[in-house]
Amino acid sequence: MKKIDAGIEYKVYDIWNEKILKVPKNILEIFITHLDWYTELYFHPIKLIKKTIYTYKLREESTKYIFAHVDKSIFGNIEYQGKNIIQDKVIIGKLYIDHNPSRVREYCEKYVQQLFELWKYSCSDIHFNFTLNTWINSRNNLIFVDIGELSFKKKEVSDFIRSQAWLKWYSYLHELSSDAQTVCRAIFWEKITRQNLEKYWWEYK
């Protein structure tokens, strides 16, 4: 088993049969990762602690919710082994687009369709950070890989849509050319709307 990546919440290992294993970081590891990634938090310890606790709690909430309610194929045929998770092996969204810039439109369209699928389960990608939170598996399906970047509050998602939150986050600002930004902006403006949120969002009682 070979370690291939690590994010804020998980350490990622290559295992077998086009699968990866994600091992959750404990709260201290999340704290250290936040400090490493966001060095400005060194001077704001209270904010750092709150951010760490928020990340840890959201990951735990998301894991339980996905297990209980959501179609596992949306998250790469996710399986649970205790607190560890197994997902399909994927191609990073940025690399998929870079290999063929004409794929930007295809990728954005696939992202929107999967976002609508998430809405049917009363949850959403928080910031529409699509090249980071969704990647492509070996069957050319777009899947959500980051289970800790979810919102379960329709009002919050509606506010993100109204403010076009995707224009302020890393995927749009740093991983797309100006031409690709134009394509992305047009697709998201047309399809990630509060009208579609009303159409697809299903409230679990």
C-alpha cells in the first residue's frame, strides 16, 4: 500500500483494482495541516482552532450522512471500512482539463449534472470548487471525492448561488485559463441557479 496524497482531512493510499484508501486524520493532524496550508492563521490562534473544529465536525457529519442517504456512485462507489473509506481511483480534475483544453465545457457540464444529483439528496458542494472536489474515474465519470466539503442547508446553498461563490474560489481563479473561465462562467450562470435548486433539492423529513 503506497501513500499517494494527503489533504486537510485524509491521507490517501493506492491499493488495488482502481481503488484508493482514505484514512482520516485526527483533529491534531487537521490542526497542523491548516497551519501548514494557511500560514496566516499562525497569528490568529482562535480562528485556527475554530476552523479545525469546524472541519473535523463537518467531515464526521458528512460521512454519516452519505452512508445513510446518498447514492454511493456519486462519491466514486464509496465504501466504509470502519472510519476508513475506499473510493474509485481518479484523475485530478485540473490534469484532465490540461490534457485537453476542449474538455472544459464537458467537465463543467458533468459537474453541474452531478451537483444536481447531490441536491436530490439534500446536500451540495459548498463552494463549487469543482476541479478540487470532483475528479474523473477510469470509466470517464465525474465523481465527488471530497466528502468534507458539503453543505446540508438549502438556504446556505442558495446564498452561495446568489453570490456566484465559484468566482471567488481556487478552481475558477487559479486552475482555468481566461478562455476556460469564460466557458465555465457561462455554464454555471445558466444552470447553477436558485430555480434549479428549487427543482432538484429534496428535503429529508
